[in-house]
Amino acid sequence: MPLRLKPTLRHDLTDASRPLAGIWACSGSALVAEICAGSGLDWMLIDMEHSPNGLDSVLAQLQAVAAYPITPVVRVPIGDIVTIKQVLDLGAQTLLVPMVSTAAEARAIVEAVHYPPRGRRGVGSALARSARWNRVDDYLENAADHVSVFVQIETAEGVDNATAIAAVDGIDGVFVGPSDLAASMGLLGEQSHPDVVASVRKAFDAVRATGKPVGVNAFDPAVADAYAGAGASFILVGADVALLARGSEALASRWIHESGEAGRPSY
């Protein structure tokens, strides 16, 4: 029986009337991902860059969240053509590629995502979950409609090249990472520094001028609201591991040491 795939984050953003709120899935647990998938949030970032996720755990999380009205996005650890091919074949439909600082890097990522003649993705859909083992009619012909690719600007060089990066044909949007951006500016750990915020907003303006959506991570609600007001179309507003860490610390503070200790900084 022919099957239909879900829309990608690109489609969600096209139809959205407000910024889309997402959660970072960093635990590597399919159970935790499923719990978060039922939260009512719009999208989920399954992270392979800074989390204990490999192909097996990404597959398990994609399967776990498939029944829920949330759009999964997989962040690969690097813009490597083999890794991208494997993650796409697992059934990931929206990819986020970190540390993209030039238009040439963005073009190479687009090539890795698409089949020839547009790109260089290896053909194995009959063996893979991506096409549901050939149960998605005309998957090869329509593969570009089933996949979205977003790149992450996280360096001062990337901010300077934001217009050219976003303008690359096949890049569906840009996600700005304030933490690594701060580090690249010599302000490690100071993602709320005025100079960093100004650089984030500079990237926003450059991306939006190309007609592409721009996103950002901001766990502080006030910061997230400010970035939404500055034009962010999609925002990571929390992470599974951060919620567990801060929540368990709050329990300990309440029941063991009611010292009024200040909460630890979030991402």
C-alpha cells in the first residue's frame, strides 16, 4: 500500500502564523523523546553534534516521535556526505548542519542532500526507511519535496557571509547559534553580550532579506521573545536534559537545602 510522508520543517514554516517553538532532544533516549513529542511543541531537534546520539538512537527517536504532531529535525555532527546520506536513509526529512560559514560550504551540503543530477546523494531508498522500503510512490523523483535542509551560522565569518549562505539554492533556512558565535567573537559563555546579540540580529536581517526563514536557540523566555520580535521564525526554547537538570535541582533545593541558591545558567 502506498504511504505518504509528513511535511518537513520547511512546509511548517511556510504555513506558520507565529514563531515555531522547539525542544532540543539531547538525552539519546527514545522514551524521553516520545515524552517531549507529546508536549504540544512544534518541532524537536534530535542532536548528533553535542549529544550521545548515533544512527541507532536517532532511528529509535524518529520512530518514537512519528505518531505525534511534532516535526523532528536531525542535526548531523558535520556536513559530511556519508553521514548526511545515512541520516536521510534513516528517514530524517529535515536536517540541520552546524558550523557553516561560507556559501561554498552551503552549496556542498545541498549537493549531499540531493540525488543526481542536482547533487551527490547515494541511491539506496529501496533498502531504507526514507522511502519506507519503496512504499512511498515515486520517492526518487520527488525526493526533494520530502527533504528540507537548514544550516547553522555560528561564527563571525558566517555572520559576515549570511546573505550569501542563505541565498544558496536549496538552503531552506538558517539557524543562528549564539553560544558558538560568542566564542568565535572572543566572548566565550557570553551569548547575551550586547555585541553577540547585535551579531545575531545582523544575521537575522541578512537572512530575512533573502526571503528565507531564520531561527535561533534561546532558553531564556525573555531572550526568546526578543528574538521573536526581531524576526526569528523558529526558536529552540529548551532541552530535555536542561529541563531534567534544573527540575531535579529545584527538588533538591526544596527538600534538602532550602538555601535559595540561584539557578544555574541555561544554554
